[in-house]
Amino acid sequence: MSGTLSKCDGEDMTDTTLTELHHRSADGIEVSLLWSRITNALTVAVEDSRSGLSFEVPAPAEKALDVFEHPYAYA
């Protein structure tokens, strides 16, 4: 998926051009690994539909998959 995404916590982002590199979903929790083509930054976005909790975590390139697999440990 690529296109324009907004920050999942509702705050305005300065960079709205993101590409979803990886996505997983389980038990009402959606996790996406996002890459900004403008800043070259990686971010993991989490949305829990059961609790309503949503957040984003910066994901350094060398730890991006670990952050994607364990976002709550990095939150």
C-alpha cells in the first residue's frame, strides 16, 4: 500500500507521503511498518480496535523488524 496516511493518534504530520512496507493484523491489533519517501524515516504504527489505543514508534533501520514485531516494547 502506498499513498497518503495520517498519523494514527490524530495529530498532524508534516510528512504525509508514506509507503506501507509490511502489515500484520491479529486479535484486533493492526501493525504497519511505514517508510517516508521524503525523510527516509521508518515508523511502526499500531492501532488496537478493542482498547482504542493507537500510537507510532520511530523504527531505526537496523531495528525496524524488531520494532515491527514488538512495538509495545518500544512504546
